[in-house]
Amino acid sequence: MSKKFYVTTPIYYPSGQLHLGHAYTTTLADIMKRYKQRQGYEVFFLTGSDEHGQKIAKKAAEFKMSPKAYLDERVDQFKDLWKKLHIDYDYFIRTTDENHVQAVQKIFEALETKGLIYKGHYEGLYCVSCEEFLTPEQIDETGCCKISQNKPEKLTEETYFLKVSAFQDFIEDLLKTDFLKPDYRRSEMLKNFVEPGLKDLSITRTSFDWGIPIIGDEKHVVYVWLDALSNYLTALGYFQTDKTQFEKFWAEDTEILQFVGKEIIRFHSIYWPVLLKSLDLRLPNTLLAHGWIMNKNTKMSKSLGNVIDPLVLINEFGADALRFYLAHDLPTERDGNFSGPLFIESFNVNLANNVGNLISRVNKMITQYSNGKLLNLKNVDLEMIDLGHQTIDKYQKLMDNYQISEAINVVLDLGVALNKYIENEEPWVLDRDGYQEELEKVLVTLQRNLIIMTYLLEPVLVETTPEMFKQLGADKIVWDPEKLKTFSHLHLDKLPERKILFKRIKDHQFLEN
């Protein structure tokens, strides 16, 4: 039986310009998909767009367009970004898709039949930008939403509620497990939202009609979170005729990983498990909540107008430059920073020098000292080869725990060690003094470790790795960590002429700040 892996991003709200946050979460999911596929998993990678709600209706009206026409343009922009960023998703769900709409209506009916939904009235402060009613803890001293910095509206309306309060013990127990990562996020959720007592969740609205209507009570439309959270099930065929993907990728033996930003942890760590429990469905293995991308100690967000268009970076520096920065320089366990100088420094130090220049340097030495071809791949420095093997093992352990940034660091550390090895062994002196066997040992050791580095970086550097392999004279073959340690499966060709893999970035005006 094949191993199965289901990875999701949140479905993004297409109400404004694309920004690095969209690219960040989706790149992490794409890297994990590529890694798991290489490990022999059958993978399903889901992303998409969250298309209902008051904010979308208002935005469409501003452009004098129907909501659907407005959304079609923005969804095309998402798909264009994913193509240029080499995001290899399996399905892009839109919550306006008819199969999703019908499935959500059936989910609502199922919950109502179970007695988990009731009609009442809700009064509270509502943030249109965040599409949620706010608790006092979510409002700052000026009366604004802490996330969007917008003034919430006071709303009173009829609504249907989901009986979240009935699941108090279930959620408390869940958040004491390793379901939510990183660990400290669990404490935040327990302290701020669970231990004070869970409140029932408003799941329909009557003050606007751009949403999924309730069968038999069409003045109510499903409120964004029941609609949005259900996508992870409906995309697989839940409550639909063809349930093949659902039965495969929501099975008990499937590894399920869900990436979310920290601003929507509450919905995914409390309401999402409640929904699944209510439907008698299994939970994901891991909910990984990453931090925000900061610029000058301020969160990047559409609402604050300080976002950076990822397409600008891709068009100027290539997809790999952005994929690398997002994966390496923005660790998921905390907030990360993006600025022009940080981007340039990371690219030049890590990619141009530690990876690209190292491969070029070794290519030149093999070409100059060994006519571009090494014959005895068993003549190696055992200590350095063991370091390469340790790198493979550490990398896999970290990736299996979804610690992508730390896994990349392990690979970069090997590059630092190889540069130091060159300086210590001085192959140019070995060549000058005629120590050919020792010279060959150094060159074979370098080449084998660089091939290891290239394999490990492949899920991140999808554009450049084919040329990296070529520069090392290596065939691109199916990943096998144990065979990679012995090199028994590799055919090495004569090295081609050197080529610059990552050209150093000099000052760029739009990256100065």
C-alpha cells in the first residue's frame, strides 16, 4: 500500500493585490509536496480562493462589476503567480464552484440534523476586513481591530449558531497534544480562547447575499468560516458523487499537513476540529501555524498597504531566489523579516557564494586538474564523506518534522564545511607538487558532497537544480538517500564548461529599503 500525503494552504481572499504572504505559505506547501513525492508518497496538494463574504461584495461594487466577474480576474492573477513561482498544486478550489456550494449546503443540513445548529441573534463588533466578529482581546486601545487596523462595525442580526461550546473538553484535550505547531501556539489558544469558555459560533449572515444560501431559509447565507473551512473536504469530493480522492486522502493512514498563518489559527485550531468532530471525521495530523512577514517591525498586510508584489521579485531575480528566501529566511516558528537589504544579503551569501560559487570552483578544479572527469569515486576522505551522510540524515529528520528552514541550514552548513575543506587541503598545491592520488581524493570528496547538496536543495531550487547537476556531471535520477550515500546508482559524465548559477545581486533601487 502506497504512502499518502495531503497538504493544504488556506484558501486566499482575492480582494486586493497579491503579496509575499500568499507566496510564503504556498511555497512551503509546494516544497513539502516535492519532498514527500521524492520519498515515495502519493501526494495531493490543495490551494484555492475564498470567494464569498461582505468584503468581496463591496469590492466588486467599487469596480462596478458582479462579484463573479471581479473574482475571475483575481483568480487568474493567483494562478499566474503560482505558475511563475513553480507551485505544483493538484487542485485549485474556488468556493463559488458548484460542487463546493452544494456540499456546504449538505454539511449545514447534516449539522442541523445532529442538533448542532440553532437559530438566534448575534450582536457584536464585526471587522469586515477580517470577516469575523471580534472579541475584546482583538481590539486595541483605539477601538480598532489589531490585525487590520480598521474600525469594526456594530452588528445585530439573526443568525444560525454552531454549538462550539459543546466541545469544550474535546478542544482542551486536543490542544494538549502536538496537533498544533509550534508548541507555544497551543498555549496561546488555550489561554486566550479556550480556557475562558468556548462560545457558540455564528455561521450565517442576513445583511448581505453574496454567499451560499441555506436550503429552506434562503435569506441566510453561510458565513465565511463554515464555507471556507469546508473546502479542505469538498475539494476531495466530500458529500459528492465521486468520493475517490476523499476516501484516499482523508483516510486514517494518510499524513495530513495544513499550513496557516497565525492570524487564522483560532479558526483552524478550534472551529475546524469542532466541524470535523461534528461530522465524525478524523483530524489532520498537523496544523502548522507560521508567523507574519514583517517589514520594519510592522506586519505586511493589504490593509496596511505595505505589501510587496512577489511578481516583481520573480521577474527581476527568478523564482528560485524568492523560493529560497521564503523557505530559509522566514522560519515558521516565529515572525520573519523581509527587506531589500536582507533579501540581497541572503541571496549573495547563501546562493551566489555558498552554493553557486562553490559548484563553479569545484567544476573548474576538476576540469583543470583532471580533464573534467573523475574515475575512482571510491577514493574519498572518509571524514568528509561521513559529514555528507550525516547531512542527509539530519535533513530528512527535519523535513519529516516540517522544519524546512532548519533543513536548508543543514545543507548550507555542509557548503561552509566544503569551502573550509578546500582551503585546508589546497588542491592547487597538490597538483603543483604531483600528489595526484591525494588530489583525486579531494576532488571526488568535493564532487560527491556537492551532488548531495544539490539533491537536498532540489525541492526549493526547482529552476536551477538541473543546471547544478549538469555542472557536477551528474545524471538526474530518482531520489534514494541510501544509494546517494554509496553513489552506486550514479553515472557521472565529463563536466561541461562552467556557468554562473546565481549571479550576485548588486544594488537595486527598488530593494534599497
